[in-house]
Amino acid sequence: MTKQCRSRVNIDLLRAPRLAYTRRSPNDKMSPHSLSAASVFVMRHLSLVLHSLIHHSSFLLLIFLPALQAADNISVLGSKPRWSVLDHYQETITRDDFARVIQSIYCTHGFAPDLIEINEKSARLMMNRSAQEFFTLRFAANDTERKPVPRLWRPAKSLPAARPGKPLSGLKVALDPGHLGGTWAKMEERWFQFGDSQPVQEGDLALRVARLLGLRLRQLGANVSFVRNNNEPITAKRPDDFRELARKILIKNGVPQPRADVLDPNDPEKEQTIRWQSEILFYRYSEIRRRAALVNFKLHPDLVLCLHLNAEGWGDPNSPTLTDANHFHLLVNGSYLAEELEFDDERFEMIRRLLSRAYDEELPLADTIAAAMAGETSLPPYEYPTTNSTTKVGSSGYVYARNLLATRIYRCPVVYCEPYVMNSKDAFARIQAGDYEGTRNVNGTERKSIFREYADSVVDGLIDYYSKARCSRDR
């Protein structure tokens, strides 16, 4: 699921910088969080904490990180951006390309004119509004004078020729199974159980898919790494490490004497407890940022595949509602909200991502995987409810741009997969059937295991995309 809501959401997302957001609730599944601002400052700087399947949240807290200077406006557990890094991208993009991508992909809902000012020969980028500090990005005069784009990942057309029978040879893929699963699944609200059936835990399901997928990709010549390969966090932090920060957050947001713990799972004020906030800081913000550090500074992949499964609101996780709805979609980075762009680090990360040209690789790849997945699963595309947080992109009808934490801070192309509705009647039966070779009769139809179907569809999309890209280069 895109967002990690205590109830159960689907995106690992975390869109709001200074917020310890409300987690998804079992009903949070497929709609964006509804954020309510507690003050003028929140109204101005608030970022939607959406997930790829979240509903609404009743309480959104603004985080004031005590270590930051007053002039800094940094997102949750973020760090002050080093704008000088963008000097490496001077004259690597033309004015027309910069304006086109900003307007059609990254800032589809507009942006404050003082944050990004596009002139004829350069763009003036706000580094810090309080201090009125700006960075000047110089444009290339034309395509022939563009300088090479510095990056550690390689576009498909830059890969060496594929070896015979190994269409993915040379490709470095990092697999990122969403969430944690295991003993953490209930804390993440990525858990439900119907009667005496096996509990459904998204983190466990995603890891099973990742292991099957990794095996197939290696057989096809890819160099595969895992961002997570067990049910333990990557971050060394735990909820108790964030209790004091959580307490300060609550006090700053009008809860002068915050309770330490939640009374029960249905506690209407659980979001105002130190435990609830510290857990979010742990499994959402700290965990995803540590995964990013692994991707960016050790693995250096050409592509990250974030593997999730979707869900609709299921109510009580101990007596969940099963639905007839079943669908899928994929996500790439983009569609930043004006409020999100107020955060210095999010704005910087967006610009760096734009200049790296990750979008030119991840969108056609996402479209190709979507086509393979649609052919394999016969599922319709998920349609987001009316919201400013997403923009449909590409040609497949299945791909959306959205500003998720992982898709923003992993410094390479990222395709975020959200197939199946775990609590749909059909997907639930298939999950309970487990993994198996060949086909079995499930719900009256002979089919592959849901885990192999997921992995196979991603493999088919990768083969199609990289084979065509290498062919077009060699002509």
C-alpha cells in the first residue's frame, strides 16, 4: 500500500515534511488523507500525508524539529539540502525541456513564482525563503550544447549489449519489498485476519514476491540486490528513540499533556499519544530514509522496484470486510503539491530528480510493466478519487505521478507497483492458497499463484522494455 496509515494504507509515502502524520486506518485504503491545518503555518506548509491507498485522517500533527534553525523549513527527519550539488547539472538541460517537465510532471498543480523563476537563460531557485537565498541554474543554449548528465545509474540505452539468452544482463536492479511484515505488521496496520485463516500481512507478501522476482531476474542476467530481505527494519532506530520528539510534537500542536499510550485499537484519540506518533516516526520516516541511504550510497542500482499490494478499507482487522473490487496501478515521482514545495529539502530533491532525467526512464518503463501486468492479471486500472495529490501520466492508463518519500529520495528511476486488492474476495482466496508451481483451481479458475503472477508480469515488462531500448540503440 502506498501510505502507511495505522489502519492500512498502501504507500510508504510520507508526504508531509514536518508532520507526524496520521496513519492509515482500515478504512483509509483508497483515498487520500484529508489534512486539516491547525494553524496558519500548517495551512501554508502542510503536506499531504497520502499513501497509495489511504482514506482520511482526523488528526495531523506539525513537527517542529528543535535542531533546525528558524530559517530552515525541512520535512520530517529530513536534512538541510546542499544546493551546491546542483552545480554539477549546470547547462545539462535546455530552458524548454526544464519548463516542460516542471509543468507537465513535477508541478502539475502549480508553484509559487518566487520558488522557481524560469528565465530565458537560467532558472532562479529559492534555497531559503526566510533568508532570501537563491540558486541559479544555467540552461544549455540548445540540445547540441547540452553537457552530459552526471548520475550513477545508467539509462537502458547506455547498458552494454545483452548476452545471448540473457536479455537483462548488465542491469542493476534493487528490489524494495514494501513495509516490514512479521512482528511489525500490526504496528504498521498492514495486517488483517479473516476467521481462522492465515493472517494477511503486506510486508510478508511483498517479500515473497521479491524473492521470486529476484530469482527470475538473476536467471535473465540481471544483477539483483535487496533493499529488504527479511522482516526486520533497516533503520537501527526504534519507536522508543522517538518518544521525546513525539512528545514535543504533540505539545507544540496543542496537546499539553500527551498520553503515553493508546487505550485500545479503537481509541479515537490514539493519534494524540506519544506511542502512536513515535511509531510513525520509526516505521515510516526513519525506515524509509535508511533504505534510501542504502540505495544511494551502497547499492547504486539502475532501477528500484518498490513492491506493494493494495487494499480497500477493511474496517476491524480482526473481522475485516472483503470486497468485490480488485485493480492495480503503478506510481512514479511527480505531482508535487504547492504546500510540499515550501519545504526546502523536498524542493531540492525534486529539482535534483528532474535534472537527473529519472522521469525519462521510469515513465516508459512503468507503462511497459503496466501493459504486461494488465495482460497477466486482466485487472482494471485503479482510479484515484478527485485529488490534487496525483496526476495520471503515460499512455497505459495505469500510471500516476505522486510525491512519495521513496520515489523522491531514491536517486535513480523508481517504479512503485500496487497490484491487487488484498481484501478483495478474489485476491484473498489466492493469498490463502499460497505459492505453488503451475496452476491450481482457485475460485473456479485455473491460475498461477498470485505471487508468481505478480513476479512474472514484472519480469515480462522488464524484458520488453530493455530489449526494445537496446535494439533501438543498436540500429
